[in-house]
Amino acid sequence: MDFHGGNIYRYNNTNLIDFSSNINPLGIPYIFKKKLIDNLDVLTRYPDIHYKKMRETIGSYLGVDNFNSVIPGNGAVEIIYKTLLALDIEEVLIAAPTFAQYRIAAGLKKIPYEEVVVYMENGKFLKEKLLEKINNLPNKSLVIICNPNNPTGTLIPLETIEIIAQKLIKKKGYLLLDEAFIEFTDNYPVSSMVKNLKNYQNIIIIRAATKFFGIPGIRLGYGVSENELLINKIKGIMEPWNVNALAVLAGETIFLDKNYIKDSRKWIRKEKVFFERNLEKLSKVIYLNSQANFILLKIKDMEAQKVKKMLLQRNILIRTLEGFTGIDQNYFRVAIKDRRNNEYFFQKLKEVIFHESNS
């Protein structure tokens, strides 16, 4: 079973356009390209085992006072796994449907976990249901929330995040907040919990550098927490040099590229409007409003696997919802790309709908 998008390698098609992977279509930041060409000799030596310069750069980007609160990883998933291993917890509660790696990480720790379905297919977030579940958790529990959520694109307001964190403080519990897609939200950085971290010792925020900056092959993620003891425990179970020299070079560079950041935010605002306006024109399509760089949709009376097959015949790969629990499996996820590819997607989606309606 595929738990991720981006699995283009199983298809023998060099013309395939990958709408299954939620990556910034602007590609590699220019200053990183230049830095890479000019500094290939970094491959001839080990990186700084403490990643001091990279942590300082990330800390400055986030606006945190202490760069020692930043911990880099070989992708965000490594930080997720190592956080669960480091925490002394009795149970895990996961806001679902969401990224499968949370429950896989909980399973590896061999502790009870529950996925509570709070993201609905009408776009609503069931706040009270989640809070009630948290009230009933035992002490020393972990709550995991992806914000904005994958695959629904739902953004939980910070006021609600703070209520959850405060409830968990009373239970000696923790909140793992995955902000892998936060830079794509409409009002970033206001939407991020990072600025409020100083008030909470029980929160760790995890980010993926590769989504917004368009470099998934680099494998770079990071966590940030005001809990120095937790950060040190995670560091203590990390393999030495877990982040390779090329990823370090990226981490020291991409967060400084203000033009790339500005252009990326301009792109997502413009293309999301284009995407939603075109979806509105299709009476057979149901979709969820999204605060991320992807949209969840389905075609009425049509199975997602059939949509996927027909779009593959037209050189388009979408993400069906294998691995996501508690959601209609006829929904599928589509990444928002550049205008040319987005126009091609709608051209082919209309063909699929027309073919199905007349078959």
C-alpha cells in the first residue's frame, strides 16, 4: 500500500505529471542552486555534527530567540519518529483523517493510539469532539495534529491549538504540531504556533523544509520546542550526522532566499484562486476549501480508483486516499502546480467527467 504521494517510479511513463506530491512547482531556490555549484567540495568532509550554522539560520527564519531549540532531521518524518521514542507517554491521540506516519510511529513505540475523526468531508472541524477526547485521555498522553491538515487542507485556529495545549499541561501531556504546509496558508506567519511557543513547554512543532522550498530529494526537516530537556532527549537518540552535507547546505541557504519565499506565496495565492474557480464550474465535482497547496475533491458517482486510472492514461498522477482512515475513499488529493500544468489538469479532468457521463 502507498502511504505517500510522489510514487512516480512505479509507472513507466516519463511524460507523467505528478499531481500526487505536494511540492512547490517553482523548483529549487536559485541561491541554493548557486551555493551548491560553488560548494561541491562540502562532500569531501563531514558536516558539523552539531549543525550550529544551520540551526542558527532556521532559528532566525522562525524568529525564535534560542537556536538550541531547533533540531534538524533527515526529513520531518525522522523528527516525528524520534519525538515519539523520546517522550515518556502512555497513549497517543491523532486528529484524523491524516498522515499515516503518525500511527506507524506510535505502533513502533508499542503504545496505544487512537485516530479520532474530526476533519469532516463538508470541510468542518469537530472541535468539541476532539476536546472531549482530550478530556478523557490518561495523564502523560500525546496529541498529534497536522495544521493545516493533510489531506483535507483544514487549518485549526491558534486559539483552539492553545486550548488543547493548556488541557494537556494539566495532564502532563504533550502536543506534536506538524506544520509541514504552514507556509502555504493565507496569513502565514500569523497562522503558525511558533510565535507562541515560549508559553508552552509541552509543544513540539515539526516542519518539512522540502515542501515549501521544492526540494523533497534533499530530505530535510526540523523540529522546534522550548522544552530543552525534550530537544536534548531527541538529540540523544539521533544517529550522528543524520543530516547529510547537501541537506546542511540547503538548510544554511534556502531560508535566506526572500525573493523565492515572496514569489512562492504569490504563486500559491494566485493558483489556488484559479483552481477553486475552475472547480466551481464543474457541477459533478465536490471539493474542500484548503489552506494548503493541495485540494481534496471527488467526482459524484465515480470511484477514485477509476478517476486515477483514466487520468493516468492522460499522463496525470493523482493521490488516492490509501493510508488515510475515516474518509470517503472516493475522494482524491491534487497538488496545485504552475498555471500551464493546472490548465492541463482541468482539460483532462473535464474529459474524464464527460467520458463517464456519456458511457
